[in-house]
Amino acid sequence: MSTSILVMVSVLTAVEVLFILSSSEHALKAFLGYKLYVDLIYGVGLTLYMGLSGTISGVIIAAFSGFFMTMTLLLASKIIGYRKRKVLDDGKVVWVEYPPTITVLSVKTMMTTSVSKIRDGYNNLSSKYTSS
């Protein structure tokens, strides 16, 4: 099996979980709130399972899937936001919403500053070599 097929299957496996959960925003945000446990179960658990009962290509797919699942969950929690349960002092359980940290405005600002830094660096280099 070629490496590109292994990677493609891994990406599809990682994204499939988010598509399943995307039908309910509450379920998706709660899932993203506990991504550490999901990473441990999905990444380590699936790789160990395949290592003990499957083929070497299954182990490779499981390892790649774990990596892509971690990256997908990290980006999704930063773009969508997440939700965690919190127990208050009186014993009442509430869901606490955490807003997204990556917004369109933050990406636009980051791209604008990056482009201006690249442009300034290019201008500095070109003026250095044209003046000598």
C-alpha cells in the first residue's frame, strides 16, 4: 500500500468523526472540550489495538489517523470554540462556553503583518544590493 493512500485514509478517518458530531453543535463543542481524552483513546488506543491484532499497514493508518485527529481537534477547537462541564459550589452542574480564538479578523491581521514583513525584508535586501 502506498504512503499517499495511507495518509488519505487517515485524514478521512479523522475528519469522519467530526462529520458525525457536526449534526449537534452541543455534542461537537462538548467533544472538543475534552479533546485530550479523545486524543489518548483515539491515538494511543487505536494504534495499540492495531498493533496487537492487525497488520503493519493498519498500525501505520492508526498512527497517521491519531496525528491527523489531534491536528483536526486542535484547529476545530480554535475555530469553533468548545464547551466544558463545571461543577459549581452549590453542586449544580453547568456547561461553560469557551469562544473561538481564531477569527477571520485575526487571520486577516496576521496575513497583513506577514505580507508587510516579507515586503520590508525584500525591500531591504534589494536596496542593499542595488546601492553597492
